[in-house]
Amino acid sequence: MVGPYRRQRARRRRHRYVIFLLGIAFAAWLGGLFVFAAEIPKSLKVSTEETDAIVVLTGGTLRLEQGLALLAQGFAKKLFVSGVHRGVDVQQLLKLSRQSPQALDCCITLGYSADHTTGNASETAKWMREQGYRSLRLVTASYHMPRSLAEFRQAMPTETILPHPVFPTNVKVDNWWQWPGTAALIAGEYNKYLVAVVRHWGEDLMRRAGA
């Protein structure tokens, strides 16, 4: 009877230890989530510094409109729209944004190869190298900006990247935990951000090992 009793006690200790570790991991994740949410831009601080390019990441409202407005105001020479669906051209985008095709279509380039944020960064880095550009103004949603900056700075570590967030009305960044839709969105972004950070760490480690 002593043997089975000891084994049962050992199993209980292991279960308690696993639950304890899971509790610590969840507490760390939750704390990191609140830190991440606090880093999401709440307002726009426009830098007057001119950049070589304006880069818009497709996938949300207001982004293209803001990018076109910045181009029209002379904040950069060119506008690069990353992650455009195949079959869409500049004329269609300008019409959808109610801009004059004749005024801006000469200064806009569309990227079709990206279908996620990592792809956006790679696609943009390639285009920037081809153009000989060294600075960009990045336009995307506020909640998407921390992960976008992480990906872009990994792909272009020596280029100047100025964040220019837009603020979708359906995303309630203030008191975000009170809004289930926004809370789920931010938690999802945070998880993707953690994956990106771990991947970047691995890439940097492999790069140093191969140097």
C-alpha cells in the first residue's frame, strides 16, 4: 500500500507544480498584454520631417486615404501600397478613395506579393532597395503599429521609419478591456507580436552564428 500511496502523492505534486507554472505563465502573458496595449498609439503626433516614401499597409479602413493625403501634402516623393489584391490598379484605388487619378497616379507603386505583415516588410524592403530610398513613413492602424514596426525594423534595420497610425472608429483603445471585440483584437495582435519577437531573436541568433 505504501508504494501506490507515494506514487499518488508524487502525481499530485506534479499536477500542482504544472498548475503553478501555468499560472505564472498566464500572469506574465497578461501583464505583457497590458504593457503592449499601453504602447498602442492613442493620438497622432505628426512629424514634419520629409521621408523618401510613404508606405501604406492594406487591410483596414482609413489607411489608403491617409497615405494619399500625405502624398498630396508633399511628405514624400512616392507612395508604396503593400499587400494589394491582384487585379487592382492605381486608377481603381484612387477612384475608391475619391482622389484625382491625374494628380497622383504617377507617384504611386502597388505591391502584390505580401499577404501578411512579415510579407509587407519584405516586399517594402525590396522596393526601397530598388529605389535607393533610406526613409519611410509607415501608415497602418494604431493597434497594428507595434507589430508592424517590429517587422519593418527587422527587415530594414538601418532605414529611418516614422510611424503614422490611423485610428479606426470601431477599435476602442481607451479602456479596451471593456470592449470584447477590441480586447480580442488586441490580444490577437499581442500574440502575433510575441511570435514575431521570438522569430526575430532566432534569426538574429542564426545570423550571428553564421557570421
